Amino acid sequence: MKKFWSMLLAILMALGCVAAAAEEIDWRALEGQELMVYVGCDEEHGAAVCRAFEEKTGIKTSYIRLSGNDCYTRILEERENPQGDVWYGGTWDPYIAAANEGLLCPYEDCINVANIKSPNFAVGVPDWFGIYSGYIGFICDMDALADAGVEPPTCWEDLTKDCYQGMIVMANPGATGTGVMCTSILFQLYGEEKAVDLITRIDKNVVQYVKTGSGTSNMVALGEAAIGVGFLHTGLMYQADGYDNIELFAPSDGTGYEVGGTAIIQGCKNLDSAKLFIEFALTPECQEIGQTVGALQFLTVEGAKDPESAQAILDMGVNLIDYDSSWTGANKDHLIDCWTKAVNSDKIAE
């Protein structure tokens, strides 16, 4: 099925079917119906998309904001009686795990799948659909580092240096997909034994493990940490807000990239509304909403303009590994277990 969708995507793009497909959708066909969205990205981004969808379709749209892993956990716990219809935003690893568990409803007749501009962004089709992409790196408060008389880290091993004690904030993989992804990057770079050793040695410098991926950048911006490990586009957001003390670095030994997703929840109560939401999520109109509220990821569909500031990340010459998201999704519980045993639990934010 995955090969079929990759082939279909390539054929539709070659035939120039994108515009024709979009014209087939009657956006007001379900006016007056309802939709519940579980938002796994930043709340302001998810809320703006839900408002725009409601205005475009007349569908009464509500949302609940949760971290990526919490979305997965809630959907798993509700599988016998789903309360949500759509999952929107958050990194791909929990989506892959959810698809493996049969928690997502495949949408095989999606019209706007033809808009997706790269097979890399369509790896989850038809179970889930890529809506943005970003890279993991280091978000640094250069003023704080200068005051401490230390240089910014340039690789994963640097995070173990004694000079960074009490300066680092990272995401908790037990609560957020960002944390799972960071852990998996180390496993894929160095193998399990060395990765666990590295996590243990980094832990002595960590001040807190936060429960949202964007929380690392937020703590750096607020002066609560000097180094945040997370998605570089969240650092761009704070730079855009005037935090000129923040600089971004990609680990020279390699890093991974995400594809943020959206999906229909298996057994949802408002399936037709959910399908229309997926169609909306795969339009330039929807994807460009993010940058109006500080979400500065790369976008996945033809015609959607990437945020201008995102070019700075490409200019860094990021060393991307051949990140295996399917392996991460299949081994999510093992990664969390290994990480939990390696770190000081007192540092995990409640």
C-alpha cells in the first residue's frame, strides 16, 4: 500500500492534477456539523488552524492541546470510545506508533494528497499526512554562555562537558515526541550502549526535562536555561520576536528531521468532517497559517511558501542522518524505557 501511494503521488504530480483536485471540494457541504481536534503542535498554531477551518467550512470545531505523546496515549486509552476526530500537529514518531496500533483511520480517497511535494512528506499516507518539517538542534542564549565564559556546543558529545552544568534543558520522551526523536537520533547515530552512556553523561548538566517540545526554546528565551535541545524552528520564532541573544546550532555529528503529521482517529464520531479537515490541512492556505503565529517549519505542499527565516536553517549546512522514523515508531516504548532508567527522575517536569 505504501508503494502504491508513493507511485500515485508521483503520477498525480507529473500530470499536474493539483489544481484540478482542489476544485472538486465543496468546503460548505458539511456546514453545521462538528469536529474535535487533538492538537499536538503549539496551541496558538493549532487554534488558528481550527478557527480557519471553522470559518471556511461552517463546521463547529473544538480542540484540546496535548503534547505529541500525550495525544498518542489519549487516543490509545479512548480506542473503544474515541472522543476526538482528528489529530493535528506533532512529530511523526507517535503517528507511526499509532498507525502500528491501528489507532488511525486510513484516508485512501484523499484528494489533496496530490498537493504533497515530496515522497518524504508522504511516508505515512494513507494513515497520516505530513504537514510540516523541521530539524533538531541546539537553541542557545549567547549572552548567558558569554557570561559563563563558555562556547556553544557544536556536537552531541559537547553537551556532556562540565562547563555546561545546570545549563541544559531537554524534552521528556515520556511526554513528547520531540524527546523520543532526540533519544532515537542518539540510538541511530551511536547504537544503544553508547547512546545510553551519552544520555547518562548529558543528564548531569540538565536542569529540567520539559513535557513539550517547544518548552526547551521557551526556557532559553526566558533565561531559565542557556542551551535548549529541540527543533530549530522554535528558536527562529524567538529570534523573530526580538531575542537577538539566541543563536541556533546543528550538531556536527548529525541530527534528524521530523515530518509533523495530521490524521483521522479510528472510530471517530465525525468521520466526514474529519476527512474535510485533512483536505484543508493539505492546502497552501492552511499550511501558511503557521507562520502568522510564529510556527516557522518547512511546509509540505506545492504552492505553500516556506517562512523566509527558515532559509537560515538551510544555510547552516545541517548534517542530516538517514533518520529511520519507522524504527523509532516501532521502538518508542523501548527508547522511553532506556531513557527513563538513564536520567535523574527529579529533573522531569510534572
